[in-house]
Amino acid sequence: MNQNRKYLGMTGSQIGILAALAGALLLILCLGGWFIFGGGFNFSSPPENTPVPQSTPTLIVIPTFTPTVLPTSIPYEQLIPTGWKQHKTALIEIWLPSEFRKSESNVFLVDPTNPAVSEIQLATNLSNSSLYRMVVGIFYEPLTAEALDAFLDRDLPKLPPEVRVTERRNDLVNSTPVVRLLLEQRIENVDVNILVFVFLDGGTIWYVEYGAQINQFYEQLGTFEDSVQTFRVVR
């Protein structure tokens, strides 16, 4: 009989179920409050002053531009040593010490198959210390290749076997590019060195050659190098 008694219109069983649901709801609310306010879950916003990674500047070294300094030509008159003598033709001019005189005979053993034309040849008298005169010769021929280096690459191997090329390099003669050659040759049982400066003037190749017995050659090398500075094509 007591089991069927009603309270507030509900049976005891219904009231028990309702009480259990209310307790469960209360437990859920308590747990939610603990997580929210007690730190169970951290839903706090990130700090306002969040570190921002800073980029480190990289030092960039800008290369310094170094202009190429071109050689400046020295006025021709300043290249002529005091006491030297001028030798001039319709085509060229050169200065030498006064002991050099024009020679009517070939002072170089010219290869007859060589197309180079002799413009002037000069020589000194024989001295007691030398079996071979110091000689100077200027020759020219047309350029028959695309460039001077190509021309020399082709023609130098054609030199007679007794002539040895011991040096070949690019050089400057008063700011003018030239090719400098050093040749060794035995002439009449005498060892001779021949210094050759090769100029390119438009389509014409000029050879300025200085020869001397080997022991005298190195004594006069400075004289030869000064002399070639005075070589020029007459315009």
C-alpha cells in the first residue's frame, strides 16, 4: 500500500529517479566549475607580450671596384737618350747609340723563303771583345692570319732548325702591345742571341730585331730595350 502512495503527484520511485538526476546534474556542475576556475583546463589567453623572433642583420660586403689603370704614353721626345743618333726611312724612325751605322749588306742571315721585307739594317764595328758585331734590323710583312698570335703560332715553327725560340711573351712598348721573342742561333761558330719585338700596325707586322754575341747581348740588353721605345711608324 505504501509503495503506491504519491507525493506531489509522483510515486516514491519517480521521486527517487528525479533525486538521482538532480544529484548527477549537481556533480557535473561542480566538476565543470573546477575545470574552469580551478585550472583543470587552461583556456587562458596567451600573454600579451609574446616574444617575436627578431631577424639578425647579415653584414654584406660590397666589393670595391678597382678600375684598370691603362699605361700612359710618354711623349716621344722624352724617350730619346742624350747623344743617340736618329735613323729614319720613308716608313719608320728609330734611335740608337752613335756607334750604330747603316749597313748595305745583310747583317742577319735572312731566310730567302721569308716574305718579310728589310726596311733598314744597322751594325757596329767589330770590337776586340766580340767576334760578332751588334746588329739591328727592321723588317715588315703583311698579316696573313686572323690575329697576330695566330700568325706567330703558324710561322714560328717554320724557323730554321738552328734557330731556337727561348722566350715568347706579351709586352708593352710605350703603351703599345707587342710580342717579345728571344731567339738563340749559332752563326759562324758564334753563339748569338736575337731579341725581337713584333708590332702589329693595322694589317702590317713590323719586326724590330737586336742581335749580339751571347756574352755581349746581356751587357747591351738595357740599350736594346731603350732603343725599341723610340721605334715608330712614320705617318
